[in-house]
Amino acid sequence: MPKFCPTCGNSSDKIAFLGNFCMNCAKERFNKSLDITAEVLLCKKCGKIKSGKGQSYEEISGKSLESAISQHFRRYNCHLIDYTDKTARLDISDETEHGKLSVEHEVEIEFKRKMCDMC
């Protein structure tokens, strides 16, 4: 007997389900639950960013930015796909009791200016 998604009415005969929702609706709900901004500490003197909790400040790079933004989404697996001066596109995934859920999510980067330990 097929399941039907309570949001869109899709049948489990046509699309995979994650819990009670079809995969499309589950991804949409997950994506909407994520923050649309991520705060990154930026040294106002040297221009380096704090790449992670308890770590020192580093030059801005994909790796350091991914680490800094991942601190904002600690609960999930977060990988940087692409970034500009103001936004970052991420692959964010979560292991649920019903399986793995992964979405592409864009966040606005809010640089919070603060003096680093070296400056």
C-alpha cells in the first residue's frame, strides 16, 4: 500500500519518501529550517577570519571559510561549494532516523569585525 505525502500528495510508488514526506517536500522543509545568514569573525586590522572554534585567525580561503561557516551549522555536515564576498553556497546534510537528507543551501555571510589575538 503506497504512502502519500501530506504536503504535495505524491505517492511512494512514484518518489522516495523520508519519513512521512516525499523526498522533495522533506528537502524543502529542511532547507527552510536552516538559517539564511552565517556570522564570521573578521579581524578589522589584518583582514583574517577566525576559521573555527578555538582556532587562530587565517587568511580568507575556501577551507577557512568552510570551517568558519561550519561552526554556525554545527549540528549538520557542511561543505562549501562556492562563495563570493557576501554569500556562500553550501551542501548541508543531516542523518535522520529515516535516512540521509542533503540540500544545497545559500547563506549570506555577515562579517563581524573584531580584533584578532595577534593584532
